[in-house]
Amino acid sequence: MPDAKSPFLEFLRREMRLRGYSIRTEKTYLFWIKRYILFHGKRHPEEMGANEVKAYLTWLAATENVAINTQKVALNAVVFMYHKVLNIDLGEMDFKLATKQRHLPSVLSKAEVGAILAHLGDRDRLVISLLYGSGLRVSECLRLRIQDIHFDRMAITVRDGKANKDRQTLLSRALVEPLREAVSLALELQRKDNERNIGPSMPGVLGKKYPNAYKSPAWMFLFPSSGVCQHPLTDEPCRHHLHHSVIRKALQRACAQAGVTHKRVSCHTFRHSFATHLLQSGYDIRSVQELLGHNDVKTTQIYTHVLGQQYAGTHSPLDDLSANF
């Protein structure tokens, strides 16, 4: 009966780390695998198979009413466990597909973006500005290291983004000076940390392969955390990046102060606004797709629905009667 501290789940964790899975994927997969085990009364997965997986996925869709992508993540987690670790073939599975679709994203006007930015402190304003100016996810932004900012090319490299992909996106000229200041502050903090043999947390086990890499300015986080922690893989003391909850709390306060309370605003809203405003300005949808890192242009097309561009060339028949009003 595996539980949160069970040898079985720890075994799965080790298997994911051996295969180079990110910490985010590890946590996500373990979450859905644990739910699968709990759903079936804590039976061991080796005692179950395709029928139990189908029942679990159907329950998620029919009872929990999860979105399609959420059900896919749960499926990927369970398939990893059976195919990659337990070497059990699940075969073809006929389960109820989730039907809950994505809602149209909430998008801010340019005036609303400006009003919110005006009520943020320097660091938090820079983070939100990067989300809006470069189309970053908040996790991608906070994981940025100094080597990822290319002032010469006015570009930003996003490493290990969603689906473990790297991509390049644009850098706003308005952020050059604030970013240079952030780099200076980060390097000064790194210098002080290095005096205590502490540095930024390194991805995977890179720190073991290159034990002095933590002293390199290239690896320093642009937005370092205020405190030191233990590395989840090596247990060595290190400084991680700022936690996303800090930005979310600051954003919530700024929205209230700016009076933007009539719509739901999250960090991701600025990524939605980035895409929508680019399309509104006439940018090609393929270019926006590349900047956002979407695998399929259909994902990017949701922003044309926000703009109403799927009805390009048409207009409301009421407009023909406007002279009578």
C-alpha cells in the first residue's frame, strides 16, 4: 500500500531522476500516480492493470470534471509508471475522454497593464514586465539565469520550458536598463555567497560534474531567493530562485491598488496579453506561436478568438442599420 513516503514512490522518484526528468515533472507524476493508488484503495500498481487505469481516467473525466490536458497529464504519469518502470503493457484503453474545454483567456488592455505595473516595486515590476514583454510563464521568468539574457541580440533564452523545450523569445528595449541593474544586484549577492562556498542551485547533477560552476556569473539567477536552502538532489546548501508565490502576492496587491478588479488577473494573464496584443498589432500567428513555444498553432489560435479574428472580413448586420440609431 504505497503512500507519500513509501519505498515504491521513492523508487519511482529515483527512476525519474535517473532518466533526467525535471523536478516539476517528478512532482506532477508522483501526484497523479498517488491519486491513482488512492483511488483504488491503496492497492499496489503491480496488482492492477489496464482496467484499473481506464476506471481512474474515466473517474477523472466524469466525476472530477478535469480538463482534457489534465487528464492527459494523469495518463502520461500512469503510463510512465507501467511502461517505463514496471514493464507492464497496458494495451489499448477505451476510457471516457474529458470534455471540459479551455475557456477563453482573460486579457488586459494596454492601459490596464500600465496601471498594474505602476503599483509594483522595482523587482516585481521587472518580473511582470518580462511576462508581458516577452510572453514568459512565471516559472520560466524566475528560472532565468544571467547567461539567458542576450543584450546584443535583444533576446531571451528560455531553457527547460514546458515539455522540456528550449526556445528564444524577444527582449523589450524598455527593460535593458532594469535588467542590467538586476544583473548587478544578482552578481553582488553571488559574490557574497561564494565567500561562504555557496552559489546558485545547479540543474540536475551539473554541480557534481562541474563543482566550481556555482562561482560562474553565467549560472546566477536573475531573481534569486532571499534565503539559502538545500539542493533537492545533492543536499548541498545553495540559493534557489525567487518563489512564484512572492510575485503572485505582489500582483494581487497591485491589481487592487490599480482598480483592476473586474476581471481575474494572474501572472499568466500577462502572457495571454502579450500574444493577443502582438496579433492585434498585425504579427503573423506563426511568429507568435514560436515566441510562446506552442507545439501546435491550434493552441495559439485561441488568441484569435479573443480578438474575434476568426470572423475576419465579416461584420455585424446591425452595423448596416447604424444610420437609423
